[in-house]
Amino acid sequence: MRMFHGIGRLAIAAAMLTLASGAQAQQPPLKIFDAHMHWNQEPNPFYSLDKIVEVFRRNNITGVLATSRPNKGTHQLMDAKPEGLWIVPFIRPYRVRADIQTWFDDPSIWDLIQDEYKRGYYRGIGEFHIYGKSALSALVKRIVDFAVERDLYLHAHCDEEALLILFGHNPKARIIWAHTGFSTPPARVAELLRIYPGLTGELSYRGGISAGGQLTPEWRELFTRHSERFLLGSDTWINERWFSYDAIFKEYRTWLAQLPPEPAGRIAHSNAERLFGDKMPN
């Protein structure tokens, strides 16, 4: 009789495990805010609006930091208002790709930013590329001050020297650091986060986060201590990144699942909701 009781208990436990597994399988994947999305249009976008929205939906991307080169793509996204997609538009200080090399010394870029800002919906400026002492230009300082005065974020693809100069222009700047320095050591990233409360790290192309599908100890520690200071991004700067979009976010989800739910949720979407003052769709 005891044997049958034991078998019964095992059967009940197995049934409960099956139910729990089924409930977990039915849960939708963690929603994610893509904080580095380009829908470039030189002269036409690679994917149509319907296609990029479909890419977002199948990856449960319910919000995007939207930029394009030129800004026409962002205008189209804002006008379309796709259902279930929260769009946070940033002004891209580029008209064509060549502007990447010269924008910081080009007075016409100031006019571009002023004209775009009049649309009334932008939350930031960038992504822009700036390296070393190029960030010392008078135009860059003017843009940093403009962003602070208008409560705008700056999305900067830069090295550490330029990052420090940007904060030197105005310590009240709020900077999203594209790629979190690519390879800046995690200990230095942590130090910069402590020094500059307006700094947020965006993680596309960031090296060293995981190895063999597992979070590295350094980044696990960094995410545990500073989970409120990071965002995820796709950086769809070329067509190949659209081809790889599913794989990019599959990799993010792999290491997010290795974090406790609260820090994982902050990095995935809650930080964006806090920074940009809205609630992402479910």
C-alpha cells in the first residue's frame, strides 16, 4: 500500500510540474524596448513600414527609440502610429551618410535640428558619432546646451574621451551611450555610471556580456548593481541587421533569462518607460 501511495505522490508531482511547465510556456515572451533602431531611407527603406512593424511584433518589441537618415523615416513612423508600438523619436543630425564625418563642424546641422524640433514630438538628438577632441567644437557644445535646455536626451556613439567632453560641456546632460563603449572594461563602465548620473548604457554590439550563451561574471555583477542604467538595442544601421533582428533579440533574451525578473525587466523595458515617461503596450 505504501508503494501505491508513493506512486500516487509521484504522479501528482509530475502532473503539477507539467501544469507549471505548460503555464510557463503559455506566457508571452518578455516585452522589450529597442533603444537603437534606424529606419534609414537613402533613398528608400529596405523594409516597408508594414514589414518592420511585423518584425517588431514577432519579437514582442513594443517600443522603439526611432531614428532615420534622413529623418523622413521617423516622420512616417510618427504619422502611421502603428497599433501596439510605442515610438520615441530622436532627431538624427544627418541627411546622408557622409554627414557622419562632418556634422559636428557643419552649421547647417544646427538649422536641421531647429527645423526638426519644431515638429514638437522629439525626445532626443542622435544617434550621432563623435570621437575624441572633435567633441570640443562650438557646435557640439551648442547642441548639448540646447538638449539640456529642452529636456532632450543625447544618443552618442563615442569613445570615452568624447563622452567626458560632452559632460564637460554641460554636467546636466542626459546621455545614452551607444554600445556602452564597445569594449570599455566593465569596472570602468561602473565607475562612469557612478560619476555621471545622467549616463545610460545602450548595449547593441557591446562585447563581453556573455560567453557560450552564459552571462560573464563581470557583467552579471554590473547588471545586478546597476540594472536601472541599461537599455537594449538592435542598431539596424545596415540591411544585415534587419536580417539578423530575430537572432539579436534571441541572444538578449538568453542572458536576460539568467537574471532575476526585476533587473531583467528593467533592462528590457522598464528603464525606457522611466526615462521617456510612458508605458509600453503589453
